[in-house]
Amino acid sequence: MTTNALPAAPAAAPNEATPAAAARPLPRALGQMLSLDDFEAAARRRLPRPIFGYIAGAAEDNQSLKGNREAFAQYAFTPRVLVDVSRRTQQTDLFGRTYASPFGIAPMGISALSAYRGDIVLARAAREQNVPAILSGTSLIPLEAVIAEAPGTWFQAYLPGDPAKIDALIERARRAGFETLVLTVDIPVSANRENNVRTGFSTPLKPSLRLALDGLARPRWLAGTFLRTLLAHGMPHFENSFATRGAPIVSASVLRDFTARDHLSWEHVARIRRQWPGSLVIKGILHPRDAALARQHGADGIIVSNHGARQLDGAISPLRALPGVVAQAGA
């Protein structure tokens, strides 16, 4: 996933950056994490199989997931030597704010099922390190609670099918204090995630003997995440799909709530642009023409993304799409 700022769009008002957190000792478990592969192995050990499968898997045969990784193998560094790099920095300016690095945390749905109050944990960590984090529209913690804990977090919206519901959701995010709105536009229909079926994950979450046994096999997750959440906050709901609270994760109405997006168009983006006063980012761009349309409809930036290969198997990897997209976006 790559974020491009569109140069012709108005930038948000300057905002004082949060200094990166001072170095502090890592928890022992994190000290053992030397690469992203180490995190994945640790997640596999800690999480029930359905939850891990939901996070690690993609759509259908995982061809785009493989393609996303393989695309990076087509590139290599050609280092220069004997150049003074004593004053190196990774700082980057985006939407009137200086971040510590051109890196951020992408939106992750239902992350409160992978770690206790997971959305807040991610947003706080990003704020401490002065990088952007995007709160998912399918999160299980109210957006107001997250922005209160981590000001500067971005909000990602999955647009409801009804214009009145879109308006109400956008207004809710504005009132909460979000300054950057991310519209995810690459899910007109639900994905075919065979991996979820194989591992026993579904939306809504369906209680079953298999699911119970998977939870019991991971007692640290069961006690530290799921039961702790139930005792402190009750059954998790999809909190941020609409202006009002969404359905519980075990409710059959969840599927209904996630449908009716197949008619959304650039006219809806133009409507949101007129309503939204802050920075507007379109997520899910892969085609150069769509990058140009995003700019024409007032987007301040785009995220070049195939939804982590979780939506349409066979979709081009963002890295391979990037040169053509950048050429059209004018970045």
C-alpha cells in the first residue's frame, strides 16, 4: 500500500507534529521480534485459528497476496558510497504535518479481537512514534474513544449505500475531531475469502464447538482479549460503520449492513468533498485513470492499494501499479 499526496489539492492547515517517543526498553516479547515474519509466527501461536486466518489470509487462491510480495523482488538498491549521511532523516511532510517516517499503520478491521482494545493500542503506538494510523470503519471501538486517546489518527470509512447515512457518518467523524478522512472504494461487492471458510471465520461470527475449542486452545488470548473485552465492554459491536452503533459481531444483520455498496460512484466522492473540511484520501486506487479522477474530484491524496489482496484475487500489486498511477496523479 502506497500513499500519494496529490499536489494540486489544498493541504490541511499546519498541525504541530507529535515528537517521536523517547527510546525505552522493549517488552521482552518484542525483543524477540527481529522481522515481520517473527510477528506473524508469534500471532499464529497466540491467536485462535479463525482470527489468525482472517488476518493472514487473502481472497480466493491468494495469488494477489503472493504477487504483492513478489513485486518487491523485482527491485533492488544500487547504493552510493563515500557520501556524508551523518544528518540523515526519514521525516516526511504530508497534509501540512511532519511525520517521523514515510510509514504508517493501515486500517485493520476487528483488531480488538486480536488484542485487547487493539484499535487504541495501534493508534497510541503510531502517535508515540509520530507516524499516521488509520482507524478502520469495521473497528469494534467507537471512533470517539480512539481519537480521544490518540489525536491525529485518520478515519477510514466504508461508505453506506444510502446518501443520508453517508452524510451522517461523515458528520460524526468531523464532530469527533478527525482531520483526515480515508474513503475505501475497492469493495463494491463482498470478497470471496476461501481462507475464512477453511479456518472457520465468518461475519457474523457464528458460535460453534469448533470456535470454542479454538479459543480454549489459546488461553492467553481467551482470558486477556476476549473474556476481558466481554467483562469490561460487553459483546463487541461494529461501532463505526454508520453514524449510530452497528450490529453485534454475532448478529445476522451484520451481512445486511455491509451490503448495498455496488452503486457507489464518483458523484458520492464529490458530495463528500463538499461536506468534509479536512484532508480527503481515496484508498483502493490501482488504475492510472482513477488516480486522475480522484484528483479531479477534490481528493488531497490517494492510497495505491489492492486491499492487501483481500478483495479481488488477480488484482495487480500496488508496487507494479505505482509508476502509472504517479504519472497520472502528477505527483
